Amino acid sequence: MKLYCCQEHVDMALDEVVYECETYPVLTLVPEENQLSTTCEYCRNVAVYLVGN
């Protein structure tokens, strides 16, 4: 499971990964060159983080 999220929704993404996968999430920054084309899973803001397991 991988979720792209903005600064505002990072808590929701972390909670969702823990709930769905029952494991510790891995939080990584989205590279700056990909930020322009990647949007948050919860809104239309630019994604800053990739949350996965």
C-alpha cells in the first residue's frame, strides 16, 4: 500500500496504513521533481510525502 499525501493529511495517511496493513508505516519525501505532477490522495494539493509499508 502506498499513499501520496500533502502536509495537512499526513496523519490520515499514516493511520490508514497502520489500520489496513497492521504494520509500521514508512514515511518518505516525494522528490521535488515529482511533486508538481503528484497530488494528495485526500485533496488536490501537491503531495509532499509517500506513506507506505
